[in-house]
Amino acid sequence: MSTHAANWPLSAASITVRPQATPSDQVRSSQLERVVRSDSAPWLPSLLFHLKLLENSGRNIPGIGDLRIAETTANQVRRLLAYFSEQNLPEPKLAPFSGGGLALILNIGDQELSFAAYPGHSDFVYMQTNEDDELVNDGVITLDQTREISDLITAFLFSLA
Amino acid sequence: MSPHKQGQVRLHFDNPPVTETAIGFYFQKIEGWHLLHQGVLWDKFLPKYPELEVLPTILDVAPQQKVLFNLNSPTLRTGFTNKERTQLVQIQDGLLLHNWRKTTESPQYHRYEETREQLREDWSTFRNYLRQRSLEGPVVSRCEVSYFNNLVRNEDWKDFSDLSDIFTVWRGLPQSSSYGTAQMAGFNVFYQLDTGVANIAVQPAIRSSDGKEIIQFTLTCSLSPRNSEDEELFRCLDECHENARRVFVDFTTDKVREIWRQNR
């Protein structure tokens, strides 16, 4: 047995962590309730702003008609945006569609992973396509299925490797 | 002079924005304390707090380039809660806090006096445990009272330009072609008071439970005690509470307090 092992756990074991310098280090927040700061990703303030425009006027792109979404649909999409920002994902796109639906689309190269929220539904329809626009994976998922969402995104990101 | 500046104010709202309060003590790390003590200590709290929550560690230091974690005794924040999960005692090497939190099932706000009594019991349990284990009593460096208020979009405010209707210190941004429309705004202010410090943090956020946009308005008052005797610690807490009430009134507008239906 090595000397080091014989001394365990008397030897002072420690690890050094270099925390990411973020403004959140300097601001107090709720100790118990989970909240995600609106500036937790650089792209989040702008997307939240455009999401609000869609809620209020149905227009986030000049020249495009009224694609207004309900507050419940917007809340659902905000929860997913909060999750994306916590996972340090690249900026997703907001894609409203007729009937009051809204999709969040992750693009890497020509590949795409989308999560579509439909009014009156508390789940998302997801769809992954490859560079030839062929369907790779699809299904329905809820926000409580965080492990499954994480697996989907990981599979999407690693499919590029 | 306004009533609150004469120490006469007692705030009461029919619809208060507060969703969580935390009161308690920060102290120097206790020689000989180990994470396993927290498990054994839970047994003492079990009749009152049968549920357990493991919480992210609070780093009670200024932002640093590196943080050392001792693997022989990692620091963990544990929360022991009552069955309803509205009352909670948080323990970590270096702090003990008692929280009240609002839940859907139990939204009724618990006033400071009630929470203080809960903390007094928790603190006594903790000190008794230290004595039983022949550990040194805590040397308290800070007493603290915090209020976490969630201001919900479309209920308490509609647009970031409304901030000046909520906070007296916020004068707003003039509309101009160079500023455009404010996408987001927040601020963090520290005040040195006659006794102690007040920190007001206003931060936009998304509430994970329902996806609603909120402005989280956190008010924290702290004070260093002259010694670690119970009488002094709870006197300091009362002082922090009084400071928090005064700052809250000074910092929020009459208009928003009407929305929260302040009773006079």
C-alpha cells in the first residue's frame, strides 16, 4: 500500500474549482424557489423580448401577419428557454406558426432539432432532421422529462461528431 | 417626517408580493464540524421537520478566482422542512437560517414574529447539539433578514418602463432613437444604514415552475452583533427587521403598495 493511501483520509484532499465569473455571483436570489435570471444566456433577453411581441401583437418579424400566441403557450416556451440557457446551448430560433403555435429551433450546420408548443397542450412535439432534411427522430415530450430532453439534445449535438 | 421614519410603521398587505423570507445567522466555521454532523443533527429536528432537501451551497464570500472544497468534509447545505414544506431550517457549515416560503397549498404569509420564534427554537436545538458533542459554540459574524418578492408580469407590471411606478429610486430611461425600447432592466444597491447594511437587488427572471416572467425584488438587511449571546443576536435580528421595513417603504412607491393592498 502506498504511503498516500495509508494516510487516507488524514491527508488533506481538496480540489480547486475556478467558478465562471458571472454577474449572478454578485446578486442575491431566492434561496429556495428555482428561478433563472433573464440574462443567464447572452441571447436570452432578445428572445424574451420577441416572445413578448408575439404574445402582445403576433408580430415579431416585420411584414409577417398576425401569429399571436396565448400566454400559456408563451409560458411553456419560456420554461424551455430557461432550460436551454442553463445548459449553455447556442441561440435557438423562435418560429411561430398558424393556429397559435410556437416552435423553438436549434440549428447546427444543416441539422435541426425543433420543439413545437401547441395551444392548449402542455407538451412539446419534437423533431430532429439531418442535413438532407430527412426525419431522424420525433415524438412528444413534457418539460418534466428533463433527463429525456437532455438526452435528445446530447444526441443531437453528438450526431455532428 | 413620514410615519415609518418615526419607527411607527407596521406593514400589512392583503396581497403581499413576498414569496419567501429567510432570517438567521452566519458564523465562523466550527472546529470539528463535519458533514456527518448534519445527518445526526437532523434526528434532533425530525419531529418538527420530517422532510429533507439538499440545496446548492451558499458561498458566503466575495467572488473569487478559485474556491477550495475539502473532499474530506465537503460543504453541503441541507434544508429540513415541515410536512407542508412551508417552514424550513437551513444548515451549512457557517450558517443557520430559518425560511418561510409560500406554496400553492399554503399561500398565507407568516409574519416576522412567527418566523423569529421558529428560528429561536431551531437555534436552541443547534446549540444544544453542539454542547452534547462538546463542540464550540458558534461565533456569529452576521445576523440577517431577507425578503424575496416576486413581481409577476401582467399582474404587478407590464413593461420595464413600469419600474419607475414600482421603485422610488428608478427614474426610468427616456425614450429616444439611440436607446430604443428597453428589453430588460435590473439593479443592485447597497446602503450603509445607521445600524447595518441594506441590499436591494432587482433582477428580471423566469420562474421555472410556471414559466412566468418576474422581477425578483430581494431586500436583505444585515448587522454584525457585538457578541454571540442569544439576547444580542435576536436584538440584532429585530434591528434588521426594522431596517427592512423602513427600506421597503422608502424604496417602493405608494402606487405599487396600493396594488399590494397595503392596510393603513
